[in-house]
Amino acid sequence: MLGHEEFGLGAAALALPALSIAQYGPVQSLNVSVAASIAMYEYHRQHPLSI
């Protein structure tokens, strides 16, 4: 799930198991498209297509 950039995820979604992207410094969130691309990259890295 990707949350709203201003309001985040709702309470019901926050109660579910989730992963987070480690960040350093004062930034507490990522643009939703950046977060999605990081998650997709990592999934592809761990599950490469066999050709």
C-alpha cells in the first residue's frame, strides 16, 4: 500500500504488517512515486526474471 503524501495511510492500513524504507536525516517521508520505485526495484533485485 502506498499512502497519501500529506495524510499517509488510514488507521486500518496502519494496523496491518508492513515494510518501511530506512531513511537517514530529518526527512520522514518519500514522494509516493519514489517509494514505489524503490520497492519495485528491490522486489526485482530479489526475484530476477529467469530467461
